Amino acid sequence: MMRRDCNTVSESLSEEDKNIVTGEASDVVTYENHKVVKAQMLGVFEITYNNTSLTSKDISSPMIVKLLAYLLYNHNKTVRFNDLIQFLWEEKDLVNHKGALKNLMYRLRNVLKKHLGEDADFWIADRDGYRWHDNIEVILDVEEWESLIKYKASELTSEMWQQAFELYNGKFMSECEEIYWTMYVQVYYHSRYISLVDAYCYYLSEKRRYTDISVIAKKAITIDTMEETFHYWFIYSLIKQNKLNHANKMYEEALNLLYHGEPESLSNRMKELSNVILWKGLEDVYSLSALIRHELEKNEDAELLKNEESIFPVLKISIKVIPNKEFTLAYEKDVVLEKIEKIIFNTIRMSDILIGHSNMEYTLLLINSSLEGGDIFINRLNDNMAKYGKSLKNIKLKIHKKAIRCRR
């Protein structure tokens, strides 16, 4: 969490309040008549005061945890009795629960005093509800998180990215997720976290920082094992680091976990990872000629295999996306890459064989073509792309041409 600077705090206090009584500035700062309470609400619930921490396990009562969480989240205002009753019991019959609320608040105060000290008395009860004492500063991880996610992904600095990932240690108040209000906030925060992971991993992939992608995606999987985005980037990073066995193992685990072993349910980009693992594995075992022969053998029209030796052009097509402020997220990239794929399909002939290693790498076998046929295809592809004008201004193609000799 973000640490409060001692000088900043002291400047806001009167002279008589500036004497430090106890505490370390790096964790909790306690001044005369000034108290600091910190709470972690993203992940395991934890409240810290006077260098002492209290978790939901220590409290043991789910109702007390819910009450404390709601008071913390709404620390900037008076929490009305009726609002608390509706939050805790979701009942319209408010009268019968006022006594229960008073008793629950009494139990909460006792729990805090027992674990955090006798001075852990944070609230004032007035006519309308409960409010925090004016001399108590409340620091919440969710407020720091909100201050970061209000920016677009392209506006975040490296330090802001790092802070965002350090703050998000799990879903918001999972101990209270059965309550509608908590579920609503939880879904919002988590969807923003998924978008941030997706955007930042895409940015790191452009920088070829594959190890960093592994670290971020691995932590994200521990937070939410059922989110495909996190599995995708983890497997992607393993492939880029040439850890094919590990990548294949993680792919199989994700397939069984997310889709019960049914590959037809996978997203397009997860299917592409499967193809990449397959072809890279084949390239490790066979020469390029053998890889092409493997593909030709699946093609019933591959008349070339009837000859003792055949020579034909092979094109390696690599697609590079140049991001800008309006073109940053992975899903935006996928839309453009689908358009490129359609252009390539519309450019090849019926007899050609296109091997898709991913949506950014292809190998094209120009069957029954002379070596000059490679140049003809490249010119035709460039002409077809030019028809789309500015919509493809962020795309750069690299095409490597070579002649392949394939023997029976």
C-alpha cells in the first residue's frame, strides 16, 4: 500500500498535535489525537492499527466482518442505521433489526479492542448513524486502486502499472461476496484488473519482455484460475521463451480446467497457441523441408509428392502491429489481425497451402508455382492491403522468401 509521509501528516496538524507518541512511519503513524487505520480489501481482508493486524480469520464472525468492511468502505460519510441494516440483512423490516445492529456493533468494538488495543474505538454514534472520529485517518487499498484505474491503459507509467498489480491481491471482499452490493463492486474491480493485465501483457510482448509477462500472468492465475486471459498470456510467454513442454502442459491444464477438455470451446487466440505449440514442436524435430512435407501429405491435391524432387517458393509472413494511444488493447489488435487474415486468404490460390503458426505468423507454400510466383504473390498482397487505406496504417508486414527443395 501507499505509505503516508510523516511530514505531510504533521503539516496538517496543529502544533500541540505534532508530538509523536508511538509507531513506525513505514507502517503506522500515531500522533497525539491522530490515528491511522489501514485496510486491505482486495484479497484477504486485513485491518492494521498500532502496528497490529487483524484478519477475517481472527474475527471469526462473518457478520462482524461485513459490518467492519461496510464502515471502512464508507468512512468518508455518516453511515445511516437503515442502510447498515439493509446491507447486513437485506430486509425491509428495519425496526426489528435495530437491536440486532446495536448488539453487533458492541461485539465489533470488543473484537477491535481485544486485538488492536483499548484505544481502537473508531466510531461515534449520533442520531442518524455511525461516523468515524475526525482524528482518524483511514487508508484503503481500494481507494488507491481506484485512483489508478481511472486512467486509460496508455496513460499509465511503469511505476503506476507496478503499483496497480501490487495492490490487487484478490477479489474485493470475497468474504462478503454473497451480498449484492459487494458483488457489484467486486465484478467492477475484477473486470478492470483483467483489462489491465491484458493491456500490460500486450505492451510487454511488444517489448519482448516475456519473463515479466510470466510473472504477472502467474500471479493473476492464482487470483482467478478460471479467467482464460491469464492462462493465455502465461502460455504465450512460455512459448516465446521456447519452453514448449511447459507451455503444452499449461495448455492442457487450461483446456481441462476451463472447457472440460473440449477444444472447440476455446477462444480463437487460445486455439492459435495450440497451433504454435504444435508447429514449433515439429520444427524442433524436423527440418523445414520435413515440416512442409508433413503438411503436403495431408493435402490430397499435393501432386508434387509424386515427383522424386520438387522445388517451389515458400513465404514466411510476419505481421507487426504498431500501437498508438487509440490502439493499445489486445482485443483491438485481434480485430485488425482478423482483417489481415481475410486479405491473405483472398490473395492465395486454391492450390496454395497456408500454415498458420499464430495470427501474426504464417508460412505459405506456393504449390505448382515458379520461383517468380513468390514476387507475384507479394505484389498482389500489397495491392489488396492498399485497398483498406488508413484502417491498416498500424500494420507492418515482413515477408521472407526462399526456395525449398522437397524430396520424396
